[in-house]
Amino acid sequence: PFPPEPEIPSWIKNNAGWWADEQIDDTAFIQGIQYLITEGIMDIPQTESGESSGNEIPSWIKNNAGWWADEQIDDTAFIQGIQYLITNGILQV
């Protein structure tokens, strides 16, 4: 059988919801995501990291975070948004 997927801690969903509601800033949200990736808690499929673009996080990512926190989209859809941030150099891991 397949190993169980690591469970994403509830605090990161809280962070996503707070970030979507602008209660925490982009930096705090990104730090939480970086922690999840470096600790192997959130498994991001192999994603080529783009050059740091200095671009802001697109608003649709914030919408995704809010929907994910409210269980309106699944982990896979949320992770696809995180992959977008990595490939566009917005999130460095």
C-alpha cells in the first residue's frame, strides 16, 4: 500500500485563512509554507524553481488560500498554487 500522505497541520490552514483575510502579511504566510516544504510535511511535486522575480503574490493565490482554509478546494488545488509561486520565483524553497 501507499504510505499515508502527511497531514497538513491545522495551523497552516488557519494561516491561509488569516492571510486571505489580511490578518497576517505575505511574509508570515510564505514562511509557513516554506516550513511545511522543508520539513517534508507538504509534498510539492518536483517543481523547477524560477529566478526570483520580486513579483507580488497574485490575488488568485490568496483566494485559493481562503477557499482551502474553508475546505472549498482540496489540498491538490492549493498545492498547484504553491507550485505556481515556486516556478515563478515568488516563493523560494
